[in-house]
Amino acid sequence: HLLQLLKQSTISHSKLIIHLVHRGTELLSGHNYWVRRRVHDILIQRGIQVHLGETVCEVLPDKIRCNSGLKVDTNYIVWVTHASAPNWIRTSGLPTDSNGFILVNDTLQSLAHPHIFAAGDIATMVNYHRPKAGVFAVRQGKPLFENLRRLVLGKPLKPYHPQKRYLSLMGTGDGEAIASWGAFAWQSRWLWRWKDYIDRKFMTQFSNLPDM
């Protein structure tokens, strides 16, 4: 939390100015209107200056400049982007989508090389266009393992059908969270406790690993 960090330093929080520059014309375009409006309102209420429809064209040591002519003086920049594919995929000869991600069928096999499997953010299912979200990447793990096992055993592979919707829980930084699922949305402290429990439970899996 930025204010907590400032309290521990000698810098006054009154000197903290945050700018959010976004290329899109609205925030969280993949969510329903209430969620988009609510998050935007929270940012404004907390004094964060939101610049929508702006494309950064130049980054200098002390400022950024946008195509519109907007200039923002900066001390620190946090650069946030969508998932991007590594360059080696395009040169590998594997079929890819327009963004360079490996194209796979319903059994998570490369369209041109059935002995190559891909799952998670690095892959795009041709029959199911889904966002590069962790929920989809994580849930492809078991189908991937099952099909690798079936391939070794000479059994038919099983198609994987990802869900259409997924639940998003977004912390608001004040002990509450927003739930977003299709047209449904809700904000409460209970949702933050639920999100915190889910996140901690998930991370615990990687701190208590069994002996190999």
C-alpha cells in the first residue's frame, strides 16, 4: 500500500501524485458496466488522475509523452501490458495467431505438429477465444497432463472445453473487494476476506512441496 510506505518514510503523502494512462477509452473493458464505472469512481475518489484514450509514444527519464501531446512529469513509472509471446515462437515454424501465440486444437496440440502440446498464456485455442487470464491457464494443467498420459499409453486424446465465464475478485486497497462474473457484480469486505483466503491457499501449494 503506497500510503503505508510513505508513512514509513519522511515523504509527505500530500506530495504523492498518481497518474494512470490507458490506451483504451474505458477501464476493464472485459467487465460489465457497473464494475467499469465503480473502479473508475474509486480511482477518482482517491485522487488518481486517469487519462483514457492515450497512447504513450515516448518515455524520458523524468516524463512520458503521449500521441495526443499530453506530457506527464514522473519520478517512477510502472509499465503494465497484456501478455506477449516470446519471439522464438514465430521463428520456430509453429503456427501462431496474429499476436504470436501457438495455435492449438481442443486437445491442446499444435495444429501442424501433433506431438507438440501447448497450454496457458503461450497458447491460443482456435475454437475457444479466451482472454489471457490465470484461471484459464491453471485449468488447462489437468487436461494437458491427461492427454500427455493418453498419448504415451496410445489412448485417444480427450478434448478440453474451457468455461465461458470466470469470476474475478479485485481488491480495492481498503479491505474490500469487487466480484465480477458476467453481468453480476458486488463489493464488500467479505469478498476481500474470501479473495485473501483463496490467494493464500493457492500460494501455499508452492511453499510446502513434496520431496521429489
